Amino acid sequence: MNLSNLILPKIFNFGNVFDMNSKSVAVVIISLIVLVSGGLILFFNSQSNNKSTNELASSESSLVEDRISEPNKPNSSTLPNDPNNEDQSVVLQVAEDSNNDKEGSQFTDGTYKEEGTYRIPRGADEEIVVNLTLEDDIVTDLSVELFATEGQSLIHQNNFRKGFNADELIGKNLEEISLSRVTGASLSTAAFNKAISSIQSQAM
């Protein structure tokens, strides 16, 4: 028997078997790669979907919590019309204006009478009496009474009488009433200002 006829067929059979095994392995490897790739794709898609679902659920939960925690606020457009509101506003406004007027007045209305005294160089005491009517801090009437009967006091008080003009003071605020020296009668002028100060104190 020829040796080559025995060996060669076996070699060819081995080669065929090797080729078949190699193809099977390749098919198995490719199948595994496809399966693994598909599994990874499914895994990442699942994770992405879970993340989106969790974010949506968290957002809805926060919205619900905000609505629960926020107190109910009445809508002004839905409030019923109260027919008394306008009248009440008018009454409150009138009362407020009245209070403001009273608070704005510094002095009490009324008629006041005060005297201002002074001592002349010879030592005698003389006086001037001021009569004044006050309304809303404004002087509405004003007059003076002079009592000197002789000597220099009479001369100076007559000069004061001639230089004094009550009309120039009527209509002014009581706080603004203050005279400078009137026709040289400094003591009479000082007595008048003293009487005005007393009236201001009395009217407070």
C-alpha cells in the first residue's frame, strides 16, 4: 500500500475540520459581539429613560409642594363689591383731614389779654396791655391799651401809639408777631413784645 495514499486524505480531512471549526468560532464571536452591543445599547437607553422619568417626577413633586405651601390669596378682581366701602373712605378721609388741621395748629383759638410792664429811668413802673384774637394761629384782631399819664412815659407811649399800626399785624401768624423799636419808644416796644410772648405761652 502506498503511504502517501494513507496520509494525504487524513491531512485534507483535518484541514476541512479546522476550517469548519474556525468558521464556527468566528460566528460565535460575532454573535457575542452583537449580543453585548445590543445589551449595552438597551442598558444605556434604560438609564436615560429612568433619568428623564425621575426628573419629571421631581419637577411635578416640587410644583405640588409649592402649591400646597403657598397660602391662598384672595383675588382682588373676585372680591365682592361692598357698597359701603366708598362711604367709609369718605368718612375716614374727612376725619383724617380734621385731625391734620388740629395737629397743624400750634395755638388754641380764642381771645387773649396780657400786659407787658417796664420800668422807666426814674424808677416808676409802666405797662402796656395787648388784646388779641386768634384763629388757626392767625391774628384776627389786635389792640393795645396805654396807661401813662405824665412825664417822659406819656411822651414815649404817645410816640408808640402814633407808630403802632395794628392792621399791619392782623392776618399774620402769632409766632411771627414781634416789633422792633417803634418811633423811638424802645421800652414801650419791649413791653408789647413781652405781652405777645405771654399770649403765645398761654395759647400753647
